[in-house]
Amino acid sequence: MKCILAKPRGFCAGVERAILMVEKSVEKFMEPVYVRHEIVHNRFVVESLRKIGVVFVEDLSKVPYGSVVIFSAHGVSRDIYEEAKKLSLKVIDATCPIVRAVHRNAIKYANSGCSIVLIGHPGHAEIDGTLGQLSPGKMHLVSSVKDVENLPTIDGDIAYLTQTTLSTEETADIIFALKKKYPDIQGSKTGNVCYATTNRQNAVRSICKEIDMLLIVGSQNSSNSNRLRELGEEHGVKSILIDSVKDLNKDMFCNINSVGISSGASAPEYLVLEIVEWLKEHFSIEKIVEDRVVKEITKFPLPLELEE
């Protein structure tokens, strides 16, 4: 069997920053540190942070008055910031800088009088945070071309924004539909899909023609991981999203001669390495190849309050 590792894969700069911010906060404040929502969508990351004393909550009412609270990489609404202020919480904001840029654009468009269409998946933490930058009803949320067709006639200026973890193909189709319906609509040509999402999708595309099966390492609630799995399926490759090596069994690999492996932007690299070792133990691996489409050099600095 041949094994091809897609690269880039795994942690992006925003995820690395968010996790480091939690670890630094535990070191600095020497008291219980609370995180609203999962810091990133990976249960192994969350469990590792629980082991050093981090407490995860979905509701700020569960955070003791005056405590340290960290907002996840997905971003939060303005209402959450206001609630934290009322509870005198010390806020450490781990929102990904790329998501934060989407928030700034939403406010900029709204202040200029634009109607705003937001492309994304309802219920995702990032979408909830972006919608919450403005008053309810100020953004139209769409997740498909059909949703675009059902949008009302909009007079005046209009702009679009996107969730950062979408499939580039899916986003392109929706943007095309928006431009067809609203020829003067403003927005980035490729939306706001982040560099890491794009790079990981391009890396998966690069190996699909060489593999019989694609394994994507990531949690079920990870949007970018699910998009990688869907991308493999779109290329006609049997594609499976798995949490860890524990999800594997030999029967899965019947008549499989080549396996590709990638991982979502919130999945630790050790999970991939454990899968490679499992394959070596259970099959005769002809060779392991790493296929890199681009080298990532992006780094996001920590806030000054957490710098050493």
C-alpha cells in the first residue's frame, strides 16, 4: 500500500495562537481559566486543556464574577462582550485575526449603508459571532444558491461576506449567483475563505488523483474538516472523516492500494502520525510520500498582555 500525506495540513496560525493563548493564560493568572465554547473544534485539544485546569462553558452565567474568560477562535457577538463586561470578567479574546477582519468588514459595510449578505452555515459558532456584530436582521444569511434565489429585492448598495472555513468551490457558486442577482454587489472575488482553508483544500485536490481512499483527521463539528472530506468525495475518492486512529479497522481498507491523509486546521499532528504508525503495523506500506503544495509562513502574534 502507498500512503500520501497532504501538506499543508493540521494546525493553522489562528488555531496555534488560540491554543497558546489559553496555555499562557493558565500560566499567568494562576487561577481557574474559563473558555466560552470549545477554543477550537477538536475534542483532543479541548481534553488536553481540561487536564491543565481549563473550564469550558457555553454560557457566561457559568463563569464566576470577575474571573478570566477566553473567547474562542471562532469569535463572538457584541452581546457576549457586553455580558462579559456586566459580569466584570477579564476577557482574553482569542478570535482568529482573519475572522476579526470579517467582523470589521461587516461593521464597515453597515456604517456605509450597505445591505449585507453573509455566506455560511447556520448554527456554526463563527457565523453566530459574525451575525452578532450587527443588530438582528441586518445581515441576510445564505448557505446555498437556492437561498440566494429566495433573497428579496434589495435597493441601494449591497455587499457580501463569507465564513472563513467554507469550500472554495461552494463559495464560488454562491458568489456567482449573488453577482447574477445583484450585479453591483461588493465583496472579495473569493470571499473571506482563509488562506489555511484554501491551502488545505488545494493540498487534498493535489493528491486525489493518486489515491483510492482519503482519510481526514478532525472532529465531526469541524467545518473545515468536513469540507476536506466533501472535497475528496467530489473527486470520486472514498473519503472518511475520523477523530483518531481508534476509528480505523482493517475492513475499511479492502481493495485499497493507496491512502491519502490530511487533517483539519484544528487537528493536532500527533493524530496523523498515530494513523501512519497504525497503517505500518497492519499493512505492507510500499512508501510514504509527503505532497506539499505550498509552504505556510503565517504567524499571528499574541496580545501584549500574554507576551513574556
